[in-house]
Amino acid sequence: MSILVASTLLYLIATVWLAMGVQRPERTLSRGWLLAASTAVVLHAVFHWLGWRHSGNTDLHFFAALSLVGLGMAAMTTFAGIGGRMRALGVVVFPLAAALLVGYGLYGHAKQPEPLDWRLLLHAWLALLAYATLALAALLAMFLWLQERALRRREFHLWLRALPPLTALETLLFRTIVVGFTLLTATLLTGVLFVDNLLAQHLVHKTVLSLLSWLAFGVLLLGRWRYGWRGAIAVRWTLTAMALLVLAFFGSKFVLELVLHRTG
């Protein structure tokens, strides 16, 4: 548990450090936040690894999966922040990762993980990477909406200076969606190839919602390429597609594992 506490505290230190930089954009932000965030990410990963080593299997139950998505989001945010882009995203991502880690530490060890072969593990890891990437895209979409709204109202808040210019933020959003869409495509393909009874009763909702989310992201990317979709249209499509994806995976997991006490 000391690893969990240390990782959580370091996430919060990185959050406060970045928040201070947002409030005082005229000052050069030191790299202390990067050291705290990087160490927190490593300890977060170690905490999961020790749990898997103790049980002998990879734990991908509800709270473990949530925590792993938070880990992925924190790792990508830290990496992106090295170059100075989107460090402000850490003010949201790092406390979220800390909360999900604490949830896993407190409630995520109730069940013994079931052994999975490499094919199902590949499918699961691709899914978690896709969710983490597209969750970041959803946060970027909300940042884009807030930035556009503030500029339209001529409300020049300090936090606006911590964000990239509007066009750069929009470009980063679509690049993130492209990566997430590619990972989601690979997730669906490995599901078709490796998951038995994909349309079984306990998987049909997850499959249908995942396909709807994939179609929504695909339509958005097509609209961007063909019609130059941007702004509010991009935000609506991104958040709608992400909501479907959250329902597909974590909604299904919540019902199956926490309500019905089943796995799947």
C-alpha cells in the first residue's frame, strides 16, 4: 500500500505544480512536475505488476481496468507534456489517475483474476489503450469547447494561456482520435478473431455499443477529411462516440461484475 500512497501523492503534487503554472502563465514552469508525474506513473504500473505477480494472473476486472485506463492517460499526458504541449491536461488527468488507482487499491482485489491466453490478453490490452487514448481525445474536445466558448464571449481567462492556440488544439484532437480509432479498430478485429461467442448474451451489448462508437468516430474522421468538420461539430461527435464506448466497456463490466457478479 505504500506504493499506492506514494503514487497518489506524487500525482497530486504534479497536479498542484501544473495548476500553479496555469495560474501564473507569465512564469516559466520548472520541470519538477515532470519528475513527480513520471515517478507516479512508474509506481502506478508497479502496483499493478505486484498484484499480478502475487495472484499469478493479469487482473482486468472493473476497478483494475479503470485504473489501467487512468495509467495510460497519465503516461500519455506526461509524455506529451515533455515537449510543453498540453501540460494543462495534467491538471485533470493526474487527479483522475490517482482516484482510479485508489479505487483499485481499495476495491479491486475482491476476485481472483482468471487466466487468459495471449490472444485474449492482446485483445484486452488493445482495448485499454484505445479507451485511454480516446478518453484523452474526449478531454481535448472539452478543452476545445471551453476555449471556443471563452473566445466567443471575449473572456480571456488565465487558463487560456496554458492551452495551445485553437487551431493547434484542434489538430492535436484529431491526431489523438486517429490513433485511438486505429487502436479501436484493432480491438474489434482481435475480438472477432479471438473471442469465442462474441455475440453471446453477456457480450452482445458490449459488441453493439463498441461498433456504434467505432462508426461514430469513423464518421467524424470522414467528415473532417471530406467536409472540414471542426469546432462544435467535432466536439459533439467526439463526446457522443466516447459516451458509447464508456457504456460498451465499463457499463457492461459494471453490470456484469458488480451487479450480476459474473465475468465477461
